[in-house]
Amino acid sequence: MKQIINIPPARTFRWLGVNGTAAELPSSAENTVCTVPAGSEQILVLPEDVSAQNITVDIEPHALFRLIQIRKDTGSDSRFSDIHVNCQEGSRFEWYRIVLGGTSYDNCSVALSGADSSFAAEIGYRLDGQDLLDVNCEAIHTGRRTNSTIHASGVMSGTSSKILRGTIDLKRGCKGAVGNEQEDVLLLDETVTNRSVPVILCSEEDVEGNHGASIGQLDEDLVFYLESRGIPREAVYEMMAKARIDAVIRKLPESVLAAEFPEYLHKEEAAI
């Protein structure tokens, strides 16, 4: 039986098809509940072969927690994740989501309840064929001087489909809070389906919220120039697509790069 998932906090016209997604959820999910002690730093890398994961995290004051989700598997199996994080005073949560194919559904809801807490999301995706990515990301500001950044960068080709709902919710009492959201999407084929839904909700004065999306195809003048230098058009597309996702991958913590993408470390060493 299908269930409605990835429901954004603010709904819009139903015909847009972004108020939630009907999906067949697995009968069971792997549950992770943890507390990050005050003043500590922790990294959690979620296994990509688990079909459904529920993660609940409480980050105590002045602690740093990094959650890493990487999907390299391009198979047809669906992946589901439901993440709920509470940030206490001065704490920070960083969410890295890399999707290199397949079908994935992700919900990430972050409560910035403590003063001076912060949240940063880095989402990178490369979708091709019939790949599907459905994301709902919420930064809920209730603490004073809280800060959130939701950044996504991706490439789509074939008949792939993507929805990215990013919401910055500036609640009453979060004076001095700042929220930023930006998505950059490169479309390599006209047959893709892309939906970007940046939203700012505001119930407080003395706050700042910014959002935007850059969506388009490769500049034909650039493609022509590179072709004139002997680079085939297909190679140009692949080079530009790789550069887009590489920029996000390189932001991963070094220990994760060493384990998941060691070739990036080798490139950096060679450059030195």
C-alpha cells in the first residue's frame, strides 16, 4: 500500500505535484537514535545498501555532527531515509547527500532550537536513464541567531526525474536568524523532469532569508568552442557533468573521501 511521504510544511497548488509523494514503503526500516555529547565531534556514514532508514539525533550544546549518505548503486531498488535532528545551543549539523543514480526518497527535518546553532546541507546528484530523486529538506529556526544553508547541485539526463523541496522556516522568536538556499541544475536532455521548490516562511522580524535556483542547459557557444578544440560533444557533456558533481563530493570530510572516493585525494596530491 502506498503512503504519502516528503510532505513539505507549506503546501501549494495540487496540480504542481510537489505536496508529497505516494510511494510503496518497505515493511521494516533500520532505526538509529543517538545523542551527540556536548563539545564533541561525530561523523556517521550510513550504509547505502539499506532500503529504509529512520534517523533521530539530538545534538547537545557546542557539538558538531556530520551525517553522510552516498548512493553509488544505480540499481532499480528504492532507498528511503527519514532524518530528524535537533540542534541545541551553539551546535552544528552538516548533512551530505550524494546520489549517483537509482531511486531515492529523502526527508531531512532540522530544528534549530538553540541559540547560535547552525545547519548546512550539501546535496549532489547525477541522474540518468529512469533515475528518480525526491527530497524534502526543512530548516526550522526557533533559536536566536541561528543559521542554515541548503545547497544542491546536480546534473540530469535521459528521462530522469527530480523534486527538491527546500524550506527555510523562520519561526517567531528566532531574531537574528539567517537562512540561505541555492540550487544549480544542469539539464543535458529535454526529456528530464525537474521540479525545484525553494520556500521561505517567516513569522519573525529582524531575520534574513534568501533562496534561488539556476536551471539550464550547457551554453552552446562553450560547447562549440570545446568541439573546435577537438573534444567530442559527448565528452564535453560528460566533462561538465562530472565537474558539477565533483564540486560537491570534494566538500566531504577527508576521512570519508579516503574511504568512498580515494581517487579525489590522489588527484589533490598529484596537483601539489
